[in-house]
Amino acid sequence: MNKLALIIEDDEDLANIFAEALHGIGLEVENLTDGESARQRLAGGEVPFVILLDMHLPLVSGKDLLQEIKNDPRFSNTWLMITTADARLAEDFRDQVDFALIKPILFGQLRDLVKRLKPKDEI
Amino acid sequence: MSNILQRFLTISTTDPDDLRKRKILNVLLAGTGGLSVLGAITGALLIITSRQRTAENLLILWGSIITIIGVLVIYVINTRRSGKAASSLFLIFMTLIFTFSDSAEQVSGGRSLFYFAIPVFMASILLTPASSFVFAALSSVIIAVIGLSIDFAPNTPAMIGFFLLAFVFWLSARSLEQALGELRAININLDRVVTERTQALAESFSRERIEAGRSQAILNSIADGVIVFDKKWTATQANPALKAILEIPLEIIVNKDFRELIEHPRLSTKSRPLLYAMMNHGTQPIGFRIDWGEKTLSVGAASVYDNQSQNIGTVIVFRDFTREAEVERMKSTFVGIVSHELRTPLNAILGYSEMFKESVYGPMNEKQTNMADRIMKNTQRLLGLINDLLDQAQMEAGKMTIRTEAVRLSDLLEALHGLMDKSASDKGLRLTSEIDPLLPDALIGDPARLQQILVNLVTNAIKFTDQGGVHIQFFRRNAETWGIEVSDMGQGIPESQLAFIFDTFRQVEGTDTRSHGGFGLGLSIVKQLVGLMNGQIKLKSELNIGSTFTITLPLIVPDGESVLKE
């Protein structure tokens, strides 16, 4: 079974680059470009292996989505990463997520990081 | 009438004693003159009515006329010349009149004897107290001579009586003069004291008026709103600028309790506790902001003390901070926008060029890979500059915070080598490092900021070094201090520039900013970060030999680690 990566990112180029990086290491990628559609997607469907969540999103803020994901036991085995250009914001949420990535996020950096991740229930 | 009398009595002299005596003499002259006029009229009437020119009647008439002439002469001398001369003349004149006013028998031992007591007494008042004795002697001689002229034995009891009287008059006049003198001295002293006090009071009043006027002018002319409160927080004064800032009439502030202003509906509810806190606590904050309607005001307060260091109230200054607050908000928004909007497209450029380099969409030739590499490098340089600007903006806004967590020194160096080795080797330089064995493995710090300091210093060192190498050392100075030393073998910094090297947007003069690149923010950021970490940074430099930056920081060891690594 292919592992699923959920990329919640409103910038098309970044979403594209992240998708290519994760696709390159054999993940299936689903892209969501605003907070509302991300919320609908998270309500049901396949539980992803990793979620890449941009903190600046249209419609529903990344902060609200993060709380919903954290409150939902279905995602307890999902690797949770947030992305932001704001270093202070990243520091504020660093303790609540698995990885807080500060933009610019390099193609190779993301690829190598996710490549090393094992399923959480196997750790 | 009293005016005429006053003019008649007035004598121009500055000596109060002389004046007093001459006035008395004038009164006596007036009395004597008046009596003489009456005497002359009586004498004339007697001669006319009786038609007998008896010797007695003629004596009355001529005696009175001579007395009137004498009185007039003495009056002129008294008012124009000398009081003493006039008094002496008057007394002698009186004595002579008494001498010849009666028969020799009566004068030397009879009814007229007591007349001589009058000049003896008057001498003590008009001349000096002791002059009574002179007239006692004169009177004694006169009655003796007159007695002898009619073969009478000298009237010794009368003479002794004259001297006894003179003695009594001398005593009383002397004590009177003494008392008057003392009284006058007291009066003079009192006058002087009153004059001095009046003058001092007038000066103090005028000083106070000037001071009050000056304070009022200052209050009225300054652009900040000022309220002066007394000890019980009742407003005693407010200036026109306050009215303009708060846009409410001063009447609802002055003579009112501060609490009434705090409860004013225009003051935001979250600002009220700040003002109450300022009121209730003796200590006053350096300055804080409140929201008044649409305005942001900065508030400063200062206690007022009197010259006995007693608190007598508080002065509160309100400054319209609306524009500045708006600028700060805009700056903060700008920083946020720049950080997001600039970094996102740069991230995309970086990502795509990396994808080219990694041949994600198929194989690339060497030139294409090289080009992708150059795009990446330039983008990263641009990102670095943006990060520097953002850091600077954050520090200026006071928003840069330092985290405290355990940092492994070996991790710091490893990461630094990972980042910087290539740029050093690209220039043919050695990048070496060492950790003092006395340092613990981990200590408390902010790993990201320490890394930033190291990267900035090492980037700088590599930039200005053309041969040799750059050395990084972590050292332990003492139980409380550790440090970082970055030394290069570069061109060095001229002494004249050392003082400015940490200034914002500054590069060493003579080095071309464009050839080295950068905004000149790196060292300024390093210095500010070190400051935020409660550390110090020092620079030693020698031209053409190299520079050494030494940073000292507080040494705090995480729980469970030993301070000393023996």
C-alpha cells in the first residue's frame, strides 16, 4: 500500500514542489489549497501518513485546522508538520507538532526528512 | 488754627532731641509772649483809666513790652539758629525779669523767691539735665547779691533749696532723657526690622509671581497634555494642550478627582486598570499607553516633592501617540508581509532550481546543472539579506526573543561546518574549530540564535580573508562565563573603524560594499543578539594580520549536567 501525504498549501508553486519531493520518495500526494476544503477532506477519507500544513491559509486558518487535527484521534499516528515563513510562529507551535518547518523549505530537505520517517505505530 | 500753630511751632532740624526741646521753648515763648501782651494791655489800661503814671504801672507796661521784644528775638534765634542759644538766652532773660520784677526784699527772701525755681527746672528740660545746677548757682548768686545790697544776710536755706531742686530736676530730666533715648533706639531698630521684613516679603511675593508665571507659560506652551494633582489625586491644574488631546473641556478635569477621568467613557476599559495601578502604587511605571477614543496616548508620571522631600502630588503627562502607534503597527504588518510574501516566491525559485539540479524532470547537462546551482546560490543570498533585514526590524521593534534550552556545543559546531565548510574551501581557506575540554557537553542557550551568530561571524571572516584560515573556539573563562572566539587571517580592520564596526548598515570604509556584498547588518545583528543573551562582544584587529571576535556569555548548565567536565 502506498503511503498518503496531505499537502495543505495555498501557494501553487510550493504545493507543486512539495508534491514532487514527496512523490519522488514514493508517496501518494493529495493537495488542498484552502482551509475549508482541507477541513472537509479531514472529516473523512483515508488517514494520511503525513500532513504538511501551511499556517497561512484562506478561509480557515492553519491554527484552527491544527487544533482540529490534534483533537481527532484518527490522526494520532500521522506525522504532523507545519510550514510557515514566520520564525516566531514556528517557535510558538514547535512543541505541538512533530516538525515546524520555516520557509524557505528546500526540495531536498523535505524529501530527505520524510524519507526517514517510519510509521508512528512501528516506533 | 492748629495749622497755624503747627507752622509756628515747626523747626527744621534732624535731631529729635533738639526738635523736642526747641518745640517746648516755642510753646513757652508763646505762653510768655501771650502773658506779656496781656501785661502790656493791662499796664496801658491802668495808666489810661487811673491817669496816674505810677512807677508800678509803668514797670508793668515797660516790663511787658521788653518781654515781648525779648520773646520775639529768642523765637527768631530758636527757629532760625540754635535751640541751645535761644534756651540759654530765654532762661537768663526769665531770671533777670524775676530779679527785677519785685522789691529787693521780696526777691532775696520773700514771695518772689520761688520764681527762681522756674528757670532751674526749665534748664533741665530745655538745655541739659546738669544745667539746672548752673541756674541754681546763678539764682543763688542773684539773691545773695540782692540781699547784700540791702544788708540782708545771704538766704542760705533758699540757696540750698535751689541746689536740692536742681538735683531733683537733674535726676528726673536725666532719667527721662535716658528713657527717651532707649525708646528711640528701640523704635529705630523696630523700623529697620519692619523695613527689612517688608522688603523680603515683597521680594518673595514677586519671585513667587514670576515663578508661577513662568510655570504657567511653560505649561501653556508645551504640546503634551499635563495635569497636576495634589496628594489626594485632585487635579489642581491642566494645560490647554490637554484639552486639545482629550477633546473634553478642562472644567471636567480641574478640581475633580482623578477617578472621574479614569471612568470617562472615552477611556477604553482595558486602559483603566493601568491608570488605577499608577494611582495606587507608589512606584510609577516609566511610561505606558492608553486608548482614549480613537487615539493612543502615552502616559508618563512624576511625583512632586517639597523641599522637605515630602510627596505633595503628581504630575501626569499625556502625549498623543496615535501616529507613532500607527507607524509601529504598519511596521509590524510590513515585516509580516515581507516575511511571508517575499519568502514564498523565493522558496518557489529555490525549489524549482533544486528540482532542475536534482534532474527531477529528466537528465540535465553539466552547464544546466551549474546554472541551476547558481540560481539557488543567488536566491539563498537574497534570502539571507531578507532575513537580516527582518531580524533587524524585529530587534528594533523589541520583538526578538531568546529561547532557553539545552544546546550541545558539538552539534553547534557540526552544523556550522556543514553550512560553512564549502564556502571556506571554495576560497582555499581552512575552517578549524575546537571545544575547551573544561566546558560541559551541553549548556543553556538559544541554538538557532547561537548558530546565527556563528554563521554571521564566520561568513564575515571568510569574506575578508584571502589566505590561511578561520578558527573557531569555544572556551570556558570561569565558573560563570563561557565564550566563542572567531579569528581570521584577513586584512584586519583599521583602528579608526573599530568603534563603528557594530553599527547598522556599516561596512569598513575603503572596502567596496558591492565587491563584498551585504548590507553591513551582520555584525550589528550579532552584537544585538549577544546583548539579548546578556553577553558581551569584543574585537581585536591588526591590519594585514587578522581580526578576532570574542563573545562572552553567561554559563548556565542544564539540570543533570555537571558544570565541570574533568
